[in-house]
Amino acid sequence: MTTSSQMRKSEVGEVRPSQTLTTYGVGSLVDLPNLSVIVMGLDDWQISHSTEIAEERLLLSAQSILGPQVTRFLTPPRGPESIGAQTNWFDESRQIGVPVAPFPRWMVCSRCRLLAPLKSGLFEAKVYPYRPDRACYVHNCTTQGRAPLVVPARFLVTCERGHLDDFPWLEFTHRGPTECNGPLRMFEFGPSGEMADMTVVCDKCEARRRLAEVIGPQGAQQMPACTGRRPHLRDYDPNGCDCNAVRPIALGASNLWFPVLISALSVPQAADDLGRLIEENWAVLEKAASLDVLKAFRQIGQLKDFSKYTDEQIWEKLQEQKEGTGSEAEDPDDLKSPEWKVFTNPTMAKESRTFKLRTVDPPQEFTQFFEKIVLVEKLREVRALVGFTRLMSPRDFDNPADMPQGRRAAISRRSPTWVPASETRGEGIFFQFNEKRVQDWVKQNHAYEREFEQAHITWKASKNIPNPEFGYPGIRFVLLHSFAHALIRQLAIECGYTSASISERIYSRNADDGEPMAGVLIYTSAPDSEGTLGGLCALGEPDKLGRHITRALEKVSLCSSDPLCSEHETGAGDTLHGASCHACSFLPETSCERGNKYLDRSALIPTVERTDVAFFG
């Protein structure tokens, strides 16, 4: 990461490339040892040091969300790798990275408690070329010893449209617009560091106010209207903001930034070997504007995999691919249907460097529940960042396209022509449920269906989401989702991967909405070029898998929080789940598609409280 502003352009920290999408993406705050910085928009990124990632299906989905001007996926910019003592910290390559800027702009002196913005010039920037982790601001308020460190003010204001700004310290302290410019000082009168223990004092006019006054519903009414500031884009929203009041939020709060990600598995769409090779090398071949360019690619060694095909054959197939004559038109927002078709017909899927399937028999004791078990020995997943949200998680929706207008914040000032992406390789196990048995189970549980549907409507209405009845996935999804969580928790014990590194992909569609789908893919992936080590896939063999499914169902039949957990009513309070909790069903955020919602272990197995809806009962 590189920063500018009062700090001259320099390296201030390091994050992994995949983290620039999932944890420290555009608009997020990165908490460094001595300061806090915000990741800038795509307009400031150095794309000359990025690598293109090809995934046509995902690109069409990005275009449907952001517009047709999006033409490619790029990795975050990275400089050349260096080793230990060979690093030249003054080389230009050390300036390559994701741009950041100090934020919040208001800082507090750790000794004299002065509260002032960086633009006041009262604080001095310190950068250490050989120790980027020590970058900081200091305040020369004393002549005794070293200048004390300056730390960021711990409170900001934000709104549901993704705007972010410094806390209005001057207006807050003086209870409205004022001509008094302080100076201000912040004092803590308690050991917790919470807002309730903070008091801001003006040295000039002796005005003072406690931050406890803005806590809770009553305090929120005293906050000013949103300014529409977008610090990651260095501007204010040209459309303004219709929020009546901003919300105070602590620096580092978990709901301050959520990535809006779209992801797709690279499943082969072509029926022949040549088409499959073109799909794998699409990032290079799509640049071939003529047959002569294609011949030039062969001369420089870009077509090593096409040795048994002539340039004319490749060009003809390439034209079919560009015109879309080789495949059916698909809904760009429906990324799972093509994957479902491949996983349910594994014999038709062509093996490649990044994709390999093997069908195995379902465990003998579960043959009546599963139609097919497929071991995904190789897979490739591509993720792209198309925006971000604040306060409201995008996992409240099945698809980013379903999000209300204006809730997804922009990642660039102009309409982006590219978006950041990452690719990972790994392995997994695919479960195709017996469709007839699933449909019979759904028909037998109308009352149960109505419980979850009503909970869905109530929960969305409480979040002020328009059309709360829209997007209900049905109890079919609850069944599949609960099964995935139970099995992931069990497999993590033996497969060698933590539960946070194992993900789910739920394929659920009711018969009334089109071709029915009832399947679960449990997979793990890593950014390494060789993928993962096969520990998860090895547990999919029938003799091992049956034991793990049995054990997973036994574990969810009784929770350590019972009877409290099993007695939890569907949708009670600010939740959207039934008998589920952290002790029996919940997974880390990186693993779950829907933020630990639409879960109920009663749908799988009889529990202490409920025995009438169990699918495996």
C-alpha cells in the first residue's frame, strides 16, 4: 500500500492481494500500527502493473451491474518480488501498490489531547524508508523527550448510501454551526474508551459536550444531515444524499465496510477440446484482431497449447466464441445454472488444467437422499469487486443485482472500464439431492414454509428494505443451507483446513421458477497456482463420506445451548433463522453465502423441541 498527501508518496504497509477484495477493498479503512488509511478508488490505481484475469460469464454479470463499459478484470497492482537484503527501498518499484490516504483526517495528540484536522498543519508527518510500519504523525507540543505520537480520532459518521465523513467535532461541541475554531481537546473519563466516556472541550470558548449525547435513537436525531462525502474518491456525491441524519460509528466497526462481490466457477462451456483451450486462454486470444495477429502470437510462444491446431482453425473457433454462436444465451445474473448443468452431468465435462470431476457412489446409508456425489478434484474460482456497502451487508440479498438502488457505493468517479478481481484454485465435493424426495418434503411442510416466509418479510421490513416479500428462497434453501453448514463444521475437523477456509455454494431453485435445483458444493481454494492439497476431496469417498454425514447429523441433533437453541422461534428478534446458533450451526463470514441466515437444524434431524419437519428423520 502506498500513501500520499502530507506524507510524501511512500509505502506504509502490506496486505495480501486477495485481501484487497474481501477485507481491504476500495473505500475500506486499514488500521495500521500508528495511523488509519482509506483505500482509494480505481481512478488512482496503477493498472500498468496489474494482470488480466479472464472469465467471460463473470464479466457479463459485472456488465449487467456496472454497465457495458466494463471490459476486463485486473489483479491489484504489484511490484516485482524482492528477497531480503536485495531490497532497494528507494527504488521506484517500492512505490507500486494500492493507493491509500490518511483517514480520518482529525487526529488526537496522545499527550496534550489536542483534537485537530491534518490540514491545520499542527501535526508533522514522519516516514521511515526502511520501516514502513512506523509511518506516523507527531505533535511537537513539548521540548522534553521525543515528540508524542498522534492517533486518529476514533469516531466517524456514515450513512446507508456508503458516504463517510469525519465526525463534525466543531459543530458537535458548540451545538450547531459556529465561527469558533477552537482549539479542541478530547478527554476520556473512563477506562473503556467508549463514546459514553468521551468529552470534547473547546479551549477558546470553554464549550464542552459528552459524546454520550449521540448514543441511541434519541442521540441520532441530533446528528446533522449527510454531506455526501466520498473520501475514497476525493469528492462529494454529485447526486447528493437524502439521508435525514448521519450515524456515528467507531473506527474499526465491523459494519463500516462490506464488499459487494460476484463470483463464478470456471466450468467448461465448450463441447470440444479446441473450444476448451480457447476458454482457458481467452485473456490472450481475445486481443487477436486478425489472423495475422494470431500468427504473431504463435511466433512469440503464446500458443503452445494449440500445437495440433492450425492458425485458421483457431481463428474460426475464435470468431464463433466472440460472436456467441457456440453457446446459448444465458441470464448474466444467473451464474449458478451453468455450473449446475456441468456438475449434474460430469461425464460431459471436459477435463482441463483447472477443472476435473469424478463421480462416486453416494454412501450406502444415504442413497435415498442423494442422486449423485461428484468429487471436484480441480476447480478455479474468480471473484470480482463491483462495489461496497456500509451498515447493511450485501449478504442480505441473494444477488448484488437485487440490492436497492443507491445502497451500493461507487468504486470510481467515472463509470469503471475494469474492476479488481482475484482467482483461486482448489477442490470440493458436490452433492445432488434427490429432487423427488426434496419436493415431497416441501409439500409436506406448508406450515413450516409459511413460518420462514413470514420471518423473511418481517426481517426485511425491519431493515427498511423495499418490497420485503421479494427474494424469499423457500424452505428448500433452508434445507440445503443447513446441511452445508453442518457438514462443513464436521469436515473441518479432519480435512486439514479450517472452517473459515471452506466455503459453500448453494444451488437451489423451486420447480415453479424454472428447472429445479437442489445441490450443495462444499469447496476450498487458495491463490497458489497449484491449488490445494486434496485433503477435502479425499473425504468424499463413499466409505469416509457416509461416516462424516452421519456424524454431522448427530452433532446438530443436540446443541450445547439446548433447550434455548432448539426453542428459538423462526425470525424471533433481529434474526432470520430457527434452531441455530454459534455452538451448532453458524460459520465464519468467509464461508457462508447468506450471513448465517435461513438456517434451521430442525430441517435436517429431530431436535429437542421439534421432530415433525426433519428431512433425514
